[in-house]
Amino acid sequence: AQSVTQLGSHVSVSEGALVLLRCNYSSSVPPYLFWYVQYPNQGLQLLLKYTSAATLVKGINGFEAEFKKSETSFHLTKPSAHMSDAAEYFCAVRHSSASKIIFGSGTRLSIRP
Amino acid sequence: GAGVSQSPSNKVTEKGKDVELRCDPISGHTALYWYRQSLGQGLEFLIYFQGNSAPDKSGLPSDRFSAERTGGSVSTLTIQRTQQEDSAVYLCASSSDRGPNEKLFFGSGTQLSVL
């Protein structure tokens, strides 16, 4: 069975500080991994995805994530937080042969001035 | 249309009533998903369509929930005899590629409130 765990339902960082949002997956084989973002009063949109082409994936708005098979992790990072990054972030996983995309419980990111 | 459209955007109903939620996916998208987002919870998978068939409906919480898709396009999620625990935002998403490049496009959701 596949699942995804996001550690920390709420993360708060200062503007300009490093952003680190954690995601761990459970899967018998390396799956497809995604990060989606939901800005206030907007629908979810894809931030980035891992498709086994490269372990370090770059997404929109300066975010990136690194796939680490040994740690079964796909943490999302951004070197310097901006006020506009305040949003809900969801990690998601899908096994290549499965039908559905499973989402984590989400992490709300707040940015302090 | 330009994006995934869901209607109504808000629905308030009384406990025990039936409700229908509609999703209009992006034209040409063959895959369609329904998710439920409750307050403080993540996205809970409900059902997935490929064309008009539903290969995976494992997330439907009970037999009060059903969904159909016609013409490979519009989908309707029906909840019978609604309960207060059904209150949530129901999200629909569609995609055109189920492979490694799959990208879900989400609608704005239907906020369902059961009184």
C-alpha cells in the first residue's frame, strides 16, 4: 500500500529564511512524487514533480525538492522565503501502476515579516 | 472551457437530503478525480474515472456516495441522505496524461454544509 506523511501541519518561518517542508512516502518501489500548492482562495496547482529523471527537481517560484530513496523522502525547500509563499502545501504520491494519487494531510506555511 | 469548473460553489442542505455536485473537466482530459477536503485534513481520494469507467472507487466512504461520468466529460457526485460528517469541500481534478508527466488541474471546489 502506498501512503504519504507530511511532518508538521503548520510551519512558520521569517521572510528570507530557509523553507523546509517534509514529506515521507511508503512504497515498495520508487513512485511518482508531487508537490501541490494551494494559495489562499485559489485552487490547487502543481508545484513540481519527480519522475525518476533526476533526483533534484526544480519547480515554480524557486522551490525545489530532492528525492532520497534511502530515506524515502521528498522534502520541499526554498532558500529564501517570500511573503507570497504563504499557502498550504501538499505532498502526493502515485505508484506507476496504481490508479489514484494519494495526498498528504498538508502543511500550512506562514511567513513572518 | 479554460479550466475545471465545479458547481455549485456552495451548497447548504439539511441532514437527510440528497445532493448532486457537478464537475466539468478541461476539454479532452480523459482522467477525472474526486477528492474531499475536510477542515484540518488533507485531500481524501474518493473516486477516479478514466473515460466513463471508474477503475478505482475505493475511496467512496459509504454506499450513500456514488458518481458517474457521461460522454467522457461531465461528472456528477451524488450523496444520498446527507449526514453532518459529509460537510467538506469536494474537489474535482482532471488530467490528460496518466504517465510520469501527469498534472492534475483542480477546480475551485464545492463547499458542502450539512445542517
